[in-house]
Amino acid sequence: MAAGKIISVSELNIEVLLNGISVKKRDILYTIDEKGRKRRFEVAETSGKTARAIPFDSVYGLRRGMDMELEEEGLSAEYSENALGHVFDSYGNLIDGGQLENSRTRSVYRSPLLMSEVETGGGILWTGIKVLDFFAPMEKGFKMGLLGGAGVGKTVLIKELINNVYKGFQSNSVFIGVGERSREGQELYDEMKESGLLDKISMVFGQMGENSMARSKAVFSGLTIAEYLRDEKHQDVLLFIDNIYRFVQASSEISADMNRMPIENGYPSNLESMVSEIEERINSTPEGSITSFQAIYIPADDMTDEAVQTITTHLDGQVTLSRRVAEKGLYPAVDVFHTRSSLIDIEKVGERHYRLVETVLQYLARYEELEEIIAVLGIEELSNEDKQIFYRSRKLRNYFTQPMSVAENFTGIPGVYVTIGDILDDVEGILSGEWDDVDEAEFFMIGTYR
């Protein structure tokens, strides 16, 4: 349907003079260029007889006077079981060379669930990973931040979560790559294939080298697939977003090109509503849930950055992976002092679990102090009580390592799934001194000790 003509072209958007047809925000316009290619655009704003639209790829080759048409449907993504085992771009197109039969799509824009539709207290989602279930348990529908740079085991942890949740709940996962390196996406795809997990996950990528539009829309497409698994398949879905900050960054670039007044640090004035639109779609219903792990880039290591603060206000906890822990050969390399969950509450996990977490953190904090003392004076100078704390803490530190099923080909150690009851029993045993005469090496890379 003829919509109008291009009257100006800038780096990230075009302006279209409309011919009287009704066009609204998020409609799709397109034109056919001189090489016969279909060039698509999403309407960002309208004003009288003009509309400004963001290109799906680039503005290269566009010129004033080109005719614009209106697509009948807006941006849509696969909304069926076909999405599993495949990789999509931000606009719902397959990029893994495969084909979809009986494809069914749905608009990537959807209103958040009504309060009456949201299920709170939908039960704890145990992962079988000791350090997570003990220090940062998750409830269905939780939003967890995942902090950690390259080389600290983030991908292995993600793969193990996918593996364990599928084993425990027969549920699938969705991975959304936003503004990350294409190499990392290819590595994840290859590793999922080698691990036999590819058919349990759907992946959506808006890569680092792509324009702002592609990087800002990947989250919407991935969420649509996750909502299908929750609402149609009634599953407890794990959703991974790597990296949620890049979504904000891409949206900021678009806003700046549209000459909208920014707030501090160049972020758009609608930062809060923009993030809320994403986060409020991640929730539980009585039939299923979406539980998310969201990697967050911290610009200049500034936790007070407006975008970081806006994102973290929506989170129910965070898991921090540390290079310092990884260098000691302790995997998963979780920094327990910077890992938290709102579920660690007497009313939610029970007094036993809560008190054990409290005691373990006290032991490990004292252990770090004792390490410095020992480095100067030697262990002989410690009191008997401090020696006891020191040795038990080393056992605890080793105990929270765990062989991963997805890393079995590399380690030669079969992966294990550990129940929360066994974790609490073992931790209680170490703290009570039941195994004071056991060498700390016996607790390294095991499942349960009993």
C-alpha cells in the first residue's frame, strides 16, 4: 500500500512525507532499491503529514523521492515450536541456514501481563548447582543479573543451567545476544551443538557490528519466543540476555539521532519506561514462567550509572562471576560476597537455610582476613578457634565447586545435579566439625559428600 516518499535521509533515520494514509508508531514501511532489494523501516514517530523511520540495516543507497509502501504486519517473530534449535536475527529471520515448516509468527510487541495474570510465589526453581541454590536461589519469574567478564566461565554456567532446567522440568531456553561479538555467538552455537543441547534452545542475535535498530530489537524477538514457550507450552522457561545494557545503549543512539533531549550521560528521557517495557514481560503465570539471567555491562565500573541503576531496580538478585575466584581453579567462579537473592529470607527459604548462608558468609569473610595474617605471621600464630574457621572455610570453598555435565568432555568428571536438601546437610556437616579430620581435597569437584 503506497504510503509516501522519502524527503530526507540521515545517518540512522529517514523522514517520509505521507500521502494521507494513516501510519502509526512501530508500523513497517519499505521501499525497493535500484538493485531490487527490499529495504524495511520501522516508524519511530509521526508528526502531521510526516513520519520518521529507522532502517533495519543501513541508509546506504537511499535518496529523496523514493516511494515508500506500508507493510500489512509490523515486526514479528516465530511463535511456534519451530523456533527451538534455530538461530534468528533481530527481525525474526533465520540465520543458521535452516528452514521452517508451517511457520507461525506473532508481533514482537506485547503488553505486559495484567496484575491478575501474574503468579507470584510460583515456587523455587532449583538448578542443581550448589553455589547458586545455596547463595542465590531463584523463584519462577525471577530476574537475575549476571555480572562477569570474558574467561570466567559464564558460557559454561549458562549451558549447565540450560541442561539442568531441561532435565528437571523438561523446559526449554531462549538466548538473546544483544550487541555482543559475533564470534561469541558462533562459539555458543557450536558448543550447544556439541553438548547435544541445541534442540532445547532458541537463539536470537543482534550483533555488535549491526546498526542500532538491530541491536535494540533482538530482545523483543527473543521475548516473543519465550512467551510462546510459557503461554502455549506451559513451560518454566530460562531466558538469557547478553547484554541487557547494550539494548539501552542502542536505544540511546537512536534517540540521539532523532534529536530527542537526553538526560545525564546521553541516555533517553524515557529510559525507565523503555527498560520497564522489557522487564515487565518477564513474569510467571499459573501455567508457566519466564526466569531470566541478564548479563549487565557496567560502564567504567560505575554501579551508579543511570542505566545500570534503572536495570538493577527490576532485578531480584545477582550472580557475580569473579576472575579472582577463577584464577584459583574454583568453578563455578562465583564471588559469594557480591552474589545475592531476595529469596534469602527466613520467610521464603526457611530458618535453617537462612542461618546456614549467614554462617558460611561469616566464615568465608573471616577466612579472607586470616589469609592475610597467615601470609605475614604463619598459621601457628592463629588461635585454635581461628584455625578451625580457616580449615573449615577451605573445605566450604572447595565444596561449592562442582563438575558440570556440559564440561564432562573436557574434565573427564561426570556432571552432577545436587538437591538443596543434600547441600544443606553437607554444609551443616562441615560447619559442625563432623569432617574436621577429612582432607580438604576430598571436597573439591564433588556432588554430595555424604
